[in-house]
Amino acid sequence: MTPNLVSDRPASISLLRIFAMLIIGFLFIGNVIALLTVSLLYDGNLSEAMTDPVGHPEIQTILVIAQGLAAFVGLVLIPWYYLKTFEHRSPFNFVRAFPSVVWFALLVVMTVALVVGISPITEWNAEVELPSWLGAFGDFMNEMERQAKQLTDAMTSGMTPASFALIFIVVAIIPAIGEELVFRGLIQTELQRALGNPHLGIWLTAAFFSAFHMQFFGFFPRMFIGALLGYLYFWSGNLWYPIVGHFLNNGLQLIGIYLMQLNLLDFDVESTEQAPLPIVGISLLLLAGMLYYCSKNLTPTASARDFPK
């Protein structure tokens, strides 16, 4: 199908502008706003607290708010402003009917099947030892991984119903909307236009999407998730489908962490250990069948129906 247009400019120029918008909007403006927010709201030694956020539980809510602001400003507001001001297009051009209950259920099953199916890759990627010749770059990747884990642990430890609701908005809702608008709506569309190959555009976008998170030890499973979201958008022409898929991936994991803290779930949802091979095989077969079904039925017409046929 024909993707929603982002720009009338040459695709290469449009991509350069989008990447510049992402760098300026998220890495600079969004994160500066987040840092200023933390500085204004926290009265203690900010440098010490940020170095050891787990050891400073009083900063938990502030960290969540700051991360939410950075993502909302950098991935929602600024891309929205960019589209409206520089490309004279509305973000609403990228969405159509919201998925029906049955399509929503299918997306749940597909998301879980993918996570289980690629669990051997997840385990391998988590245990990769970086070669010594990478030197300072390898040290940097290890440090980014350590900081990301510290931040996640600090944000999700000892959740109350109120803090869970706030974290759910920041971890599941805002990234699903913002990252899908930027990566699938903007970058993937323009890469497909530039390369003339939708599959190459989807996989390159998935690689950019994974690299954007700056966590090498989860790079490959995140890239596969990004590719699934890319195909959902390519087939449907409706950004709601990858948004819902992204929301489910993040939200189900957070719900699992919360249920573990309440001692209502014995399974460690954060584990990188692969599932038993028979379960992996069944999941991959189920996923393959659902992908084939989506490729044949997830069209703009079908996605607007109450029930898929």
C-alpha cells in the first residue's frame, strides 16, 4: 500500500531534517527540560542521587516525571510541531480507526509470541561479552547498560498504586505514541520512499529504533520488536497498530513487574533466560501464522471493521 506522506521534499532531505529534529528535540530540548525539572524538584545532592538512584528512593517520582517530560516534549510535542509547521501536515493523517477488540486481542497474542519466540536471541544478546579491542567504546556501552538498569530499578522499585499509574503513563503510553510517530510514522515512511524497498526500510528503521535506546545488550530483541511494529504499520497504513503493539510490549512487562512486587506472579518478567525450546517453537509457528494473517487482512479497509475475517 502507499504510505502516508511525510513531506513533498526529496526523501533524503526529509530524513536529514527528521534526524536533526530528533537530535535537537529529544536529546537536547527534552533532556534539558528533564534535567531542569529534577534540579528544581530535588533539594538534596542531585549529583549523588543521580549516581545512585536506587539508594535514593526519594528521587523515584522526580525521575519518572523527568523521563516523562523528556519523552513527551522530544517525541510528541516537537515532532507534532515539526509536522504542522515545516511540512504542513497533521499527525492525525497517520492514524485511522482504532483496532477493534478482536484485533487488540490478536496484537496481545502476537506480542507475547514474539517475546517468547525470540527469547534465545534475548539470552544470547544479554550474555555477549564485548571484545577488548572496542576499548573505550566497549566501556561506554557497558556503562550505558548499567545506568539504564539502575534507572529502571529506581523507577520501578516499591511501586504503590499511584506510582504504578504514573510510571505506566511514562513507560507504556508516552513512548508508544511518541516513538511510533517518529520511527514508524516519519523515519520508516521516508526510508521506504528513499530506498524504494519497504522491507529494507522497515528493518533499517528497526535498527535505528533499537540503537536509539542506547542499550546494546538488548539491541537484537528490540530490533525484532521494532520490525514487527514496522510491518504492522506497513500493512495497515494506520499508526494505531504499532502504537498498540508498542504499548502492549512495554505495558505488559511493567504490569508483570508490579504483580511480582505484590507476590501475585512467580515468573520473572525481566529474566533474559530463554524459554524451553518446545515453547519457543510453538511461539514462532503461532507468530508466523499471525504475521501471514495480518499481511493478508490488515488493510485500511479490514482494520476499520469491528471483527477481522
